[in-house]
Amino acid sequence: MAGADEGAQARVTALLKELRQVLESADDLDETSKEALRDAAEQIEETLEGETTLDALRERIARFEGSHPTLTEAVRRVVDQLADMGI
């Protein structure tokens, strides 16, 4: 994660871990939704590596906002942290 301080990197890593935990415990999600959210987590990692954009992440999570607010909140916190870091 070029240009980010260690504290910020640690926060993003912790938020990604939390996202994955929430995702795995979400029994009300079908496999298609789980796979889409796993893809979003991968996109977050790609964003850290400069391979995708925050706008792409925001678009992806928007469709889960109404039906899965807990998951959406976890993803949004990661995206917000990335934005705060200037990524």
C-alpha cells in the first residue's frame, strides 16, 4: 500500500477482516450475494494496490444497501478509510 502510513494500513486490514467475518456469518445471503461481496472485498484489496477505483467499489455496494445494511456498513467503512487515506 504505497504512500499509506502503517496505522492506516492496519486500520484497513482490520476493516477487511471485519468485513469478511460479517460476510461469513451472514446466513440470510444467498451464494450469489456472498460471491458479489467477496468480489467487493477483492476490489478493496485491488484499490489498495492501485488497480481499481473507489467509485467502482461504491457502485458495487450500493445494491446491497437496503437488503443488507450490516454488510453495507462494513464495506462503507473500508471505502471511507481508503478515501481518507487518499487512495
